[in-house]
Amino acid sequence: MSWQTVLGFEVHIELATRSKMFCGCPADHFGKTPNSQTCPVCLGLPGALPVPNVRAVEWCIKLGLALNCQINRFSKFDRKNYFYPDLPKGYQISQYDQPFGHSGHLFLSSGKKIRITRVHLEEDTGKLQHAVVEGKKVSLIDFNRSGVPLVEIVTEPDFTDSSQSDEFLKEIQNIVRALDISRADMEKGSMRLEANISVMPAGQTNLPPYKVEVKNVNSFRFIKKAVDFEISRHIKLLESGKTPKQETRGYSESLGGTVSQRSKEEAHDYRYFPEPDIPPMTFTNSQINKWLQELPPLPEQIRSELISNFTLSSANAAIIASNQQMYNIFTQAVSDPEFSPKAIADVLINKRYGPVLPKTGNDLIKYLKSLNQTSISDSSQITEAVKKIISANPRAIADIKSGKQQALFYLIGLIKRDLGNVDISLVKKILIEQIL
Ligand SMILES: [Zn+2]
């Protein structure tokens, strides 16, 4: 029997706003002293009132627009109720039935369309740290992350293999970086991935009766491995007549596969209800249009411009478009007509300049010019210059033949002046050959 993978994603992105989602505490929590960036609001103390961060709302909607979403003109926050120690209020302020964005899509390079269910804004939770204090195992809570603006992007289960999801997830990171709303660093947790995976007989139209969630994977490479691992695990179970268990799994780097974390037999009931402390929001068409106009060039657009304007290969265009610094250097450097866009792209992509990118396009041009100057080691070009020098300097030749070394260096100097930076030992060799 042949099998078909059903794969969807939830992507969380922490927004790089100055302050948190509902209070004035700094949002940049990475590496800070635990619980040093908290207040009654993000600690969930009774009576504290949340005030939405307008910038975070704008950024979430812009991300929705960049992902071709419909933007709700009426939107609101809701309380998602559940208990966990890292959630001090006992509920998370999120969005339920009126997310900022819905019904979007992205196209993969193959032309396949990935539908985006929704893009909504919520608050991040605190962070649990498991440690041993005075010989006892304890769980410590750091609330610096509590209340940091968090965008959640949910896709439809449109992926059929891990290379499709790999391209999509990297594109999400590219878009977020192009919008400059987050660094979306996986290793710092500012971009987090959750895969929903199941497998069914090829051609079946109903979704499978189970799904496995893979959570807390912190690299593109690992999520790809985790998805591949899960697909073959499910197929093995299905082929032996079993149905994979509905559960949450994590990726273990040392095992190179996923491990069960908890089974999830019943669906959660979060008892969502409208957040009573934050009034609903309405957006006008002109407001949404203004934000749409403000979107920077997106990676897809940059790639096609690089291909059509500079005839770069699609692979090279993708590399340059995915790195803002590289893109800036490239566009500065191509304004100098002396070097072809292909040559400039080649130096940047293959790191010929060195492990660190040049600071500006100008630095790159200077480097390319110096390369040109030192690159003459072509013996036919040198031979031609040597012959010219020999016929124009009969006295020096006579001096050399009579053993005067000085005259040899004089001629080498003349050739160097003629050719620019040149391989001196090769010049000397050819010069002696031609004279004797
Ligand atoms: Zn706070």
C-alpha cells in the first residue's frame, strides 16, 4: 500500500517590540537575570489591567498581510483558560474566533500552495527551569518572558513531505526578518515550531483519525529529521495494522528521533471567552491599506527581481534574498558596472572575500579590483610584454648578457609597470628564457 503524509505547522514568533504585550516591561528577555523584568501585569497579580501594545498589533497585521491573509476589520482578544505553573493568571490572553489574519497562503518554489489558516497575537508564558537546589530537584519559574508579544501562524495540513515544510518554514523566517519584526532565531526561542503529523493511505480524502504533535524543536535541521522520523514510524505502525497513538512528542538529538512526552487522548477545553479588560478593536480599510503599502519588498519579490534584473540563478537569488546584509552589499556593489552581478554574487556566496562579509558594496568592489590586479600569472600575456620590453631596451639586454644583474631588475620593473601586479618569479623566468 502507498501512504500519504498529512503535515501541518504551528509557528510561534516572538515580536521584537521594545515593551511587552500588555505592560511596559522590556520584551527583550534573552539572557536577562531571572524575574528582573516583571510587573503586576505580567506576573498576573489580582487587579492589574492589561494595555495592548499598539506596535505589536500593527506588526501582527503586517505579517498577516505579508502572508496574503484576510484581515478582520473587527478583532478582539480572548482568554484561553488552562493551568500551568508558567501561566500566572491561569489563562493566556490570545485570540479565538476573530484573529487579526486568516485565510492566507504562500507558494513554494514548486508552485505548490500552502494555505495559512490564521495569524493571531497572544502573550508568551513564563519559562520553567528544572534545577537541583540544595540536593532537591526543583522547578523554578522565570517570568521575564511572561507577556512578551507572540504571533502564532497556523497552516492547513497541506505539506506532504519534510522538504516542503523546510522551504516554507525558512521562508516564514525570511519574511519575518524582511519585515524587521523579530530576529526569529530558533536557537534563542524567538521562533518555535510545532508539527502536526499523521499518515493515511494514499488517495484517502478524510483526515486520519489521529495526529502526533512534535514540539519544542529548535532548529530547521532537527524539525526536518523529526518529521522524517515520524513519517516512517507511522508507516511501520500502520503496515502492522496499528494506529499510531495520539500524543505529543519531542525531538531527541542524541537518539536522532522523537520520544513520547505525553499522550493526549482527549481534546482540551480551553473555555475561551472574550477578554473583558480589553475592548475589541476595529480597523478601517484605509488603515489596512496603509499598512499594506508600508510592507517592505518581501523575499519572493526580491528573488524574482534578482533573477530578472541581474540574471542570477534561482539558487543564488535565494541565498542573497535570505540575507539582508548580503542583499544590501550586493545591490550597492552592482551599481559599479566594472564587475558583473554574477561575479559579485559569486564572491559573496562562496565567501571568497573571507569568512566575514564585507561591510559595504564599496569594500567588495575594492576587493574585486585588488583581485584583478594580482591575478596576472598568464604566461602568454607575460611573454608578449617581455618581448616588447626586450626589443625596446637593447642596451639593458647587452648589460644582462654581460652579467649585470641590475639591468635584469630594471626590466622586471618596466614589465611590472606595464602589466600592474604580476607574478614576478614568472616574469623573471620568461625574461631569462627570452634573452638567452
Ligand atoms: Zn510587566
